[in-house]
Amino acid sequence: MGAQRHRERAFHALLLAATLFATCLADNKTVPDPISVAPDQNWEGIDGKWNTFSLRIGSPYQVVRVFVSTASQQTWAIAKRACMISETDEATNSTTEKEDSDCYNSRGWTFNASESTTWDNNGFYQLWIEQNLELSGNGQYGWDTVGLGLPGEMGPTLHNTTVGTVISSDFWLGHFGVNPKPTNFTNFTDPSPAYMSLLFEQNLIPSVSFGYTAGAQYHGDGAAVLGSLTLGGYDASRFTENDLTWTFAPDNERDIVVGIVDITATSTTKSDIKLLTRDPFSMYIDSTVAELWLPVEVCEAFETEFGLQYDNMTGLYLVDDELHDRLQAENPSVNFLLGQKYSSNATVNITLPYNAFDLQASPPYKGLTNQRNYFPIRRATRDNQFVLGRTFLQESYLIVDWERQNFSISACNWELEENKSIVPILSPKYTDEQAANSSSGLSTGAIIGIALGVGFAVVLSAVFAFVLWYRRRHRKRKDEFAKIQYAAQAAAAAAAKDPPSDKDEPLNSARAHSGEGTKVFPKAELPADSKHADLDKKDAGPPTMFGRLVEVENTERQIFEMEGDTPAPTEAGGRQLSEKETMMVREARYNGVDRHGAADVSPVEEAPYSRPPPLTGLDVAMVNRRLPVSPVTPLTPRTVDGASLEAGDTFFQPLQRPSPRDGGSSETGDTLLCPISPLEGSTDTSRRRFSYES
């Protein structure tokens, strides 16, 4: 009883500790709110005009303007040396370097890593993203402090984040990567975490997710609609909701993929223009680039319907003034019908007006020397080049949940409200998401803390119950084992007091079968109340837990052996039997013999066997009568094909024809040709004839 009471007190103490832990957790930990990154008022770029976002990099910070990249996990800034030019003083004929102000402003301002006290250089590496689109370059990478927004906007600031400085003109401005994948510079053992992952790990956003639209400079009454970037949630006021959700594609490099079900267009002069002249295909949503990279067949359909001309030098669809005026008058709209193959039949329609395609390219983009109008579609020759760039995101809103590996794409809502409607996306680690959105008086952190505390208490209760059950089971098995051991000891003592005798040997013992064996199997005894037992109780053994042990009567039967019928073998006197004698002995063995009759064959003692001398040519004679008799004798040599026979060669010696007697051969001839030598009376040992004897 005392031990049981002690265990109950210990359990209540653990439950109280769990409750206190949950209370502390509820008071100290809350779910963070999403971060809405304020866009700039600037519209920059050489492949069109796009809304930018400001970053603060380094210590002291240097402000740069960048785009948003849904494919990158790094922060890129344009290096200062990308805009350095050389000037020569004619008076002194000396050359000095200075920063080109036009380049500095055009590229969203530059970053000088040498002026940052917190810069940790890592080296030069190849720019990995957009290699499928043949965009390349090298960058100097390192780690530094990065903050979101301008100084007055008070965005979050993270230390020791991955930063790359770029010079290549393929990426005219830097970008802010919202992909949470880590960066592996040399190996996979020590990757550098992405900015999005660091925000979530430091409890600055509720989940690793974002909502983004690129904004549209052509929308609004004289005022452009700025872009929108929300980390850890989305702005519900910027899009029209639909029920279609896509799951990530299996390719880690191309995960935000939508299916293009159909592409059509309408204009003031035409309707239901078919632009998808091939089977449906998939496209990757990537805001790093500006254009739409479409299959060649689709680009050719655009050429036919809109009168576009492909420029082989630049790879662009340049638009002259005449074509530009005609397209503005027709004002075509292109409809993209999106779906997800094998998952759902639901579709989403995204419509892009001509203003979304009416872009201007500036030098030095693709080798241009002056600003030109162009239609932002590009020819893609491979499946991994099919991309929906920033042009598409002017009219669509993208929401990506990296933790749940799904995303949605919706048409933008241009009936803008004065106030934003920021909705958080809670991470799966916050188990009770419904309670977080309820209208109860408890805060979100308190609800989560209580839930964790209750779960901790349930786990402790389960462990305590398992320990009690295991101890009871162990004790029960121990008692049963003691009983069995005691019974075995009692039975052994009874058997030692009255050992069994040889006459009580059971019928199935080893000695009964062998007659003279010494192995005896243990005897099985019957209980005292057996009806076969008729012994005096005074001769029985002491009582045991199984009753008195008494032995049954001996009922074994005596076994008699039958007389053998195999005769004693007769020796052959050391002589090896012939084949005939061997057959006779074998027949007698299997068919039986008369033990009292005379033997048909009796062995004859002969002289000890001696090895005969080697055979010579004179000792060989042909015994086959069917061979033709040669007229040539050993004494008459002849020539066969020019070869003479020696006189001693007896291989072709003719046989002596026997004289007929009673129509048969003579006895001598029979003896000569008999395959078995005579057993008696043979005194001719001068020659050995062929026989079955050895």
C-alpha cells in the first residue's frame, strides 16, 4: 500500500509540472504575424518597367532596389564594379575610375562589399539559376546583414545571410529570393540557409510561405498599381479567390508548375482566336525573368494572328510603330486556361490585355542600341524552357506554401480597397489551427501552450499506466515460475526416494527392442488412482501435488528370434571364380539351395596362380570364322601396296580347317573356339586363349 501511494504522488507531481510548463509556454510564445513588404514607387528594368522592392545590405547598410524571384533562394545585389568606368584627364593624361551614375541608377543602385564591416567573403561562384534559359554569369558570394524595406519602414533585419554580388548584364537588377531551399557552395554537409527559412526559424513569420503579384504600371487612372509581397501569408484584397490548388511538381528545380490547357485570344476585330496549336503542356512560374517562354508552335501562332516578326539577331519579337498602332487599335486579350493534369478537372482562366504585352526594351538588352517596343514572348525549344515570367504575374496573384508543397494562382482584383486584408498561413507545426482562428478570449499562444501541456500530460499518463501494467505482469509470471519450480523439486524428491527397477521397464524401452542394449528411456508412471494399479499403498511413494505415484504391472512380451536360413558361404580356395561360377553362386543366393543335396559345382584346388609371360606375335590367332582365309602363309611373304610382310608376322595366319565329324566340328576345334577354358584336365599352358576369365 505504501509503494502504491508513493507512485500516485509521483504521478500527480509530474502532471502538475506539465501544467506549469504549458502555462509558461502559453505566456511566452505567440504565433507571429505575416510580413507585408512595402514596394517602391520605382518602375525599373531594361526588359520592361517593373516594380521593385528595397533591401538594406551590410553594416553600415547600403540600400539597393531588387525584383522578387520565386526561383531563387539567395539575395542578389549589383556589384559596384559593374558600373565603374575609366576617364582620362586630357591635361594630365592620367586615367581614373569612377562610378557611372546612369548605370548606378539604372541597375537599382550598387553594393560595395568592401565597405561593409560585416561582410564575410566566400568566393566567386557560377550563377546557377536560369541556366536552362542560357542566362549565365559569375558572382562573388558571402554572408552579410540584410534588412527588408527602407529605413523608415522598419522591416526585419537578419544577420549572416547569403548574399551574391553580380556583374552580368543578363541580370540587370538584383533580386530577393523567396525560395526556402538552402545554398550548397561546396557540398551538402554544411548548407547555407535561405532568408525565408531564417525568418521562420527566428519566429518572425508564421510559416514558410508567401503571396506575390508583380503589379501593373498600365492599370489605374493615371496611377500604376504597385506590386504586393507578403511573407508568411497573403493579401486577400489583391485577387479573386478560386477553388483550385496545385501540388508541387517532382522536379526540385521546377516545382511551381501549371498545366496550359488552352490559349485563346479575342480582339475588336476577331473572336475565339486559337493560339494553342499543339497538345497541352506545362509551364514553370518564375518571376526572375520578364518574358513568356512558349513552344515554337505557339510563338508561330502568335506571329500569324498578330503579325509579329521574329528578330534573329536579338531573339526578340520587335514591334515597329505601324504594328504597334494596329495592335493598340485592335487591343487583343490573351486568355490562358490553367489546370493540373491527373489531379482535377477544374481550371482557372487568366486574361492578359495587350497593355501587359506592350513593353519597351532598352540598351544594352540583347545587344540593342536604342529603345524598342517588343512583344514579350520568347521561343523555347525544350520542355525545361517553358516559363511564365513577370509579364504573366502582372495579371495574376501567386500564393505558395512551401511546407505543404502546394500553391494557387488567381486572377488579380483591380477593384482595390483602401486597407489590405493580410491573411496568415499557419505552419503545420501549429497543430490547432482552428483554435488559433476562433473568437475565444485566449490568445493564440495561450491556446497552443495549453494544447501542448495537455498532450504532455496525456503522454505521462500513458507511460505511468504502462509501467504499472508491466510490473504486475512481471510479478504474476514470477509467481507462476516459483510454483512450477516447487512442483518439479517435489517430483524429483519422490523419484529419488523410490528409484525404478529393471523389471518395471516399459514395453517401448530401448532394451526391449535390442535384447541386450543398455540405453533405457525414462519411464512414464501413472497416478495412484489408475484402474490398472493394484499395489499395496504401503509400497507407494510419498504423496505429492499430483497424488501418490504407483507403478503398473509388467506387460511386456518376450521376443524370440527365428532361425536364419542363409547358408555359410563356401570358400573358393583362393581362386577367383569364373563368370559361370559367379552366375551359379548368384542364382543359388537368390533362388535358394538344398542344404542337404550335393553341390553342383565344387571348387577345385589348383596350383597357385602365376603371372603368364608376355604375349608375342606367335601367340595370337584369329578365332572368328567369318573372316576370309588368307592364302598367304607366314612362310610366304607377300607385298601389299608395296609393303612386304615379315615371316614372323602371324596376324594373318590362316586357321587350320578341322575335319568334319558327324556334320560338326571336331572337339579340338570346339575347344579352341570355346570362350571358357576347361576346368579339369587342362595341361596346355603354352598359350593363352581369349576367354571371359581374367
